[in-house]
Amino acid sequence: MPDSLVNRQNVNFHTWQSVAIAFVAVGLATALRAWPLQALGSSLTWLTFYPAVMFVAVYCGFVAGFLSTLLACLTVVYLWPIFVAQPFINHTADWLGMAVFILTCLMICGVAEAMRRANRRAEKALTEAEIAKALMAESIQNATQRDLNCHFANKPYLECFGRRPEEIIGMNMRDLHGDQLFAQNKRYIEVALAGQAQQFERTLVKADGSMVHTWVHYVPDISAQGGVKGLFVLVSDVTQQKEAQSALQQSEEKLRAIVDNVGTVFFLKNLAGRYLYINRQYERLFHVTNSEIQGKTDHDIFPPDLADAFVKNDQRVVQSGQSVEVEELALQDDCIHTYSSVKIPIRNSSGEIYAVCGVATDITERKRAETDLRLAAAAFDSQEAMMVTDANAVILRVNRAFTEITGYAVDELVGQTPRLLKSGRHNIDFYRAMWASINSTGGWQGEVWDRRKNGEEYPKWLTISAVKGVDGAVTHLIGTHLDISERKKAEEKINELAYFDQLTNLANRTLLMDRLKQAMTASSRNGCHGALMFIDLDNFKTLNDTLGHDMGDLLLKQAAQRLMDCVRDGDTVARLGGDEFVVMLTNLSASESEAAIGIEAIADKILSTLDETYQLKHLGFHNTASIGITLFQGQSTSIDDLMKQADLAMYKAKEAGRNAYRFFDPHMESTVKERAALENDLRQAINEKQFLLYYQAQVVGDGLVTGAEVLVRWQHPQRGMISPAEFIPLAEETGLILALGHWVLETACVRLAQWATDPVMAELTIAVNVSAHQFRQPDFVDGILKVLKKTGVNPYRFKLELTESLLVDNVQDIIEKMHALKAKGVGFSLDDFGTGYSSLSYLKRLPLDQLKIDRSFVCDVLTDPNDAVIAKTVVALAQSFGLSVIAEGVETVAQRDFLASSGCHSYQGYFFSRPLPVEGFEEYVRRT
């Protein structure tokens, strides 16, 4: 309530209080007059106790006062004899005084109550406008009428504008404030005059020229009839608040500027883990703005595992109520970075935690540096010996490996120089070149011989690296010492393995080529001839197959020693592999004929020496050799060509009967070139499918066709039809037989599948020849079965023809493959039976269906009794094993009749049909 109103009420109350006191005085006077003077003792009660009761009645109200009065009366009536200690005498006077007292009290209480009710009615009678007017009387600075003329201004208002009361009373607001300020306030004035209070902020210029920030209130002055009589203008000086707010804002801006420009990540989260604020470093590193991240959680920004770690650390802060320092991982630009984070609980004025503040510093590089230091420390203490010296080569530190290699203790090395380890093998020029390299390039590496503490010299690989300071000057030298004693031994062993044959200790191909190159260069300078002698031991394979490879190795060692004994110093004997040796002769005569004579003498000596009996353990063995010889002078012929020429000459020696030597001539080379050309044509033919399949009928009795043998022909674009006898051996040697054989197999199966749909041809079988090279392939069985499945051929009408040469090596593997195919229905025929040397020993183990009598026996069966016996024996042998038999090369009726009389009723040969292309063969079948 305003102070003026309170003061007015206090005046009214004090007035009524004075009236009450007057009544009390009257009542007291009346009571005293009712008693004689001798009753003065009892009247003291009226002078002390009863006035107090009256005052209680006045201050506490009618009800309380009335009850207090009754209490006083009862006290006098009933307790009086006790207080005065005498009988109750002169009670009429007492009752008279009591009655006066009671009436007086009741009157006073009534007056007090009437006073309170009057006050309440007065308060209630005040209207809201009067209360507002009373309220503003204390704080108002200016009051205007509806015409905006000022009729009141308080002291602060006058001081603010530097005016006296007589100057401002009656002045219009426009004149008082000025046109500019009045124009700014006009719309607020209009709204306030319409009856709606207005408030707004203004900056005013005081009379002394200072600026003040004010908060202006326009309060309408409402009349008793409800109309607006004018305005109360309240102007509150809020300069200090504005300055404090501005200072606070500036402080916040400075703080934000500091937070935004530090090189660390700063963030603020609420207890729900939602972001309230992040600084610019956070925005820059994680590519998110402050507005975008507000209200989001870590799970909205980071992968789940990283976000879970962040939340866990935040919860530790909240639960413990203390700051937490942790290392955290964060995904930044698709890379994991390590941050050192300090998380602090933020409390309100009551001490409750309401947020978590975090400051994080990227320590990824520091962690890498620490890792590098650990690795460097681990590397220094690794198995590799290391030494650290100062710029003057004084040893500062060595690792354990260094002490183990050198034999010196650490205290024996520190303070010394590497001269302590010198072996004396290197001269001053060596060390001068080393230091020149260190000074110019910052490092050096190379092989050095040092001396251990025990005096042993050893080789090591030394690497020296210079460490430079910021000024570029060398501060330290780091030496890495690798003991290469074992490596040197290994190099010697590798050199031996690389250049020498391990069995015979002769030079190998690599060393031979190197020495041959040097010999050809020397020949160019001195004009002397040289020669290559290509030596192959005759029938060496038979020795290995019959007596074993250990016996073969003994023979090779003895042959190598004999060759070394046959040549001069400076000549080279090399083993190329197997039973092939090469002798290189150098510094022969410049005359070709004289050189040839000298070569022949050495060749004769070699042949006679190698022809002597070899002692293979307890067994004496005789073996010969074939030698091919080629001469060279200078570098007119390449090394490869020389090797080929000697090889060709050696084959000519074998063709001449072995145990002989032959010189290379140009005719040999032309033969080789023709063979090479044919090989190239053969490769092209396979790629371009220049081959044709011919079919030779297999018949029974008088000519009933039961099947056909497939024979391949080569239709050469330039040379025409080439016989299989010319290109099949070449295909075998070069490995091209695999691709060619697969084509033959697949083409024949396609044809057999087509015949299965023709009633005339449906019962025919097809026999396909396979070579030993094909059969030895690991996937041979799978390849056959895949072709059969792909073409849809009935396996029981498909037959493979094998030769006895296939049974020479790894017979068990061949038998297993045959059984695998036999289980699927594929049949087998053994071709050229009787021409080999091992077929009888394996015949009972092979899952054969048919034996084939070779044409060499059929050709002379009528004229050569031996051939006739062989043919009959084959038939009898086949019958004893439950096998069918077929004879090939039948060309006459007499041959057929002889075979039929011997029990052979299946034939193949010109007497019935030559090999025909598919059209001719199908026509032949239909005709017969």
C-alpha cells in the first residue's frame, strides 16, 4: 500500500485511540468517586489492572475486549476475598463500581469496533483509479491532462530535464520532449489515452548532457465516470541495469569469442545427453553447426560404439559429481582420432547438476609420436646391433645386441670411438670416402670388417645415419651393425648352388654360359678358335630304370671325374642336367683344320675313357657316350645357336650308332629350322582348327561294320594334307598333343552322339587313340567324363585305344584311372600289342576289353612263320583273359582267312576300307 494512504489511516486510528483513552479516563474517575477514601487500597486495582484490560479491548477488537472485560469482572467478584484477605463487605459499592466499569468497557469496545468497521468501509470505498492514483503519487514523475499539458512533476523529473516547477507546469508534452522524441512516443500516447497502459524503453538526454536509459510507463488517469482524464507518465532510470546487462553481454561475447577461437573442442550437454552448445572448433572438425546439433545426442552424430563410450563417460560425471579426464575416440573425416577429454559437472544456484561441460583436445599426433617413440625404443633394443655417437664419433650409447656381437660391455664402449673395433683390413682411403659420404649425403652404408673383443675378425654391414639439428649441423651419428658372417657363408653356399652342380661339383649351365661368353670375347681379340662338345651318356635311362637312381648318380660322378681328367687347365666341364655334359675348349688354333684335329684327339680320349667299366658298388657296368661338336671363333654366332648346333651334332652321333662324335654342319641346322617352322604351323593349326577326322571301319566276319577308329589329319593351308606320322611325334614332344587330343576327343563324341539318332549308325562304336602324355594328366578322368556328359554320348559305345609305351611309367596310376573310366562304361583297347616289352606283366591287372594285333605282324603273317606264331599267340592270350581281339592292317583276303582260322574275327584294314572322311564313312556303312 502507498505510504500516503497508510499515513492517513494511521491518523484516523490515533484519533479514535485518543477518544478511547478519554473514555477510559472518565470511567476511572467515576469509579473512584464511588468509593470512600478508605477504600483506596482496593482502588489500586482499578488504577493498574483495569486500564490494561481496556487497552486490550481497544487494540484487539470488540470480541476480544468484551471477553477480557468479563474475565476481569469474574476475577474481582470471586477472587476478591482472597486478594484482600477479608470478608466480602460493602458489596453494594463494589457492584456499583463493577457495573460502571463494565458499561465503560462495553462502550469502549463498541467505539473501537465501530472505528475498525469505518476504516474497512473507507478502504472499500476507494475506487481502482483512486488506488492507482495513490500508488503513482509516490513514483510518478509527470502527470498530464488529456490535452497533454503537464500539471504535476516530481523532483526527479525536474532534475532530469533541468527545469523548475513553474517552468514545467502547464507545458505541453510536445514542447517538453521536442518534436523528434514526441513523434517517437506519439503512438504510445494515443493508445494510453484510449485507456490502455503502455510501456517501452527510451534513451533520454539529461540537462547535463548525459545519456540515461529509461523504462517509460504511460498510465491512463481514469475518472469516476470511467473516462480518461489524462496520463500519468512514469520514467524509471534503468541505466545501471542496462549497463550491467551490456557488461554481461560483452562478457558473454568475450567468453564465447575465447571459447570459439581456442584450438580445443568445447561442448555443453544437458542431463539427457542433448547438446546445448558447441564451439566453432567442434563445428569445423565434425562439419556440423551449433544450430543443427542443438537438441541432438551423440547417437545422432557418431557411430554406436563411439556414442556409447561418450554417454558412459558423461554418466560418470553426473554420478560422481566430479570432473572426469578420459581419452575418447571420435570419427573425424572418415578417420578415427584420439581426444583427451575433460568433462565437468555444471551446477545451478542450489547446487544441483543440470549440465555437463566438455573440453576435448585432439591428441592423435601426440599418440602417434608416443607410439613412434615406443617403436624407436623397441627398435633400438631389437636384435640388430646399434650405436649412437656424438658429432665427434664418441660413443654415447649401445644396445644389448651390440655388446653381444662385439663382446664388449657397455661401460667399455661408452666414451670410446669406433676405432676400438678396427680390424686393420681397411686403409685410410676407405674411411676418408666413408666420412665424405656422411658429410655430403648424411649417411653411408657398406660392408666392413671389424674385430671382436676376443680378437676374432668378422664381416658386418654397417649403416651410418647423421642426425641434424634445426640449424642443419650434425649432432649425432647412428650406426646400425649387422653381423653378416652367416650371410657370407650362405652367399658362398648360394654361389656354389648357383654356379656348380651339386652332384658332380662341375660347373652348371649358368657358369658355363658366363664362361662361354668370356671365351667368345677372348676369341674375338686373339683370333683363336674355341669348341663346344655336347656329351650324352648312351642308355643312361635304362640304368636308372633297372638299377635305380642311386646307381645312376654314382655313374654320373665317375663320368664327371673322367671328363675332368680328359681336358686341359682352362677348359670347362659342365653338367647341364641328367646325363648331359658340355665341355668347352678354348685357345685352340686359329686355323679351323688344325683346331678340328686337336678337338678330335680330345673327343677320342673322352670316348675311350667313358667307355671303360664303371664300378657301381659291387657291380661293374659298361656305358658309352655320344658327342656333338661345334666350333666358334669370335662372336659371329650367338651362345644359344652354339648350344643348339652342338646338341644337333650329338643327335647325329646317336643316329650313327652311338659311342661316336660328329661335327655340326649346316644341313643339320636347316633340318632344325624346318622342325621349328612346323612347330609354329602346328600351334597355329590348333588355334585355327585346321584338322580333320577320318574314320576307318572296324568289321567282323565278311564285312559287317561294328565301329570305327578315329584318325586325325592335318589340312595345311600351303602344304596340303600332312600325315599324322609327321606331326603327331612333334605334338608329343612340344606338349601340343594335349590341346590336339582334346579337340579330337570332343569332335569324335559329337559325331557319335549324332549317329545315335540315326537307326543305321546307332549301334556303332568309336575308338579314339590317347597318348601317354594325355593319360598322365591329373584331370584326365574328369576331362573324359565332362566331354561325355556334355555331348550326351553313351559311354558303352566309346572306346579308348592305348599303346604299350604307356605302361612303362607309373603303372598303378594308369590302372586306377582306367578303373575309374571303366566304372562309367568306357571301354579300352590295347593297341600295337606285342611290340612292347612289359605288357604281359601288367596284362592281368589292366581292365582291358580288347587286344589289337599290330599291322607289323599281320603284314607278313603268310610269309614269316614267326609273325604267324605271334598272331596266333595274341589270339590265344586274348581268349585266355576273356578279351576280344582285332587285327589291323588286313589288306588281302588271304590274311583275313588266316586270322579267321586262328580265331580272330574282327578286322581293320584296306581290304575293307581305307580311312574316310565322315561323309564317305557314313556312305560306306549304309552301302554295306
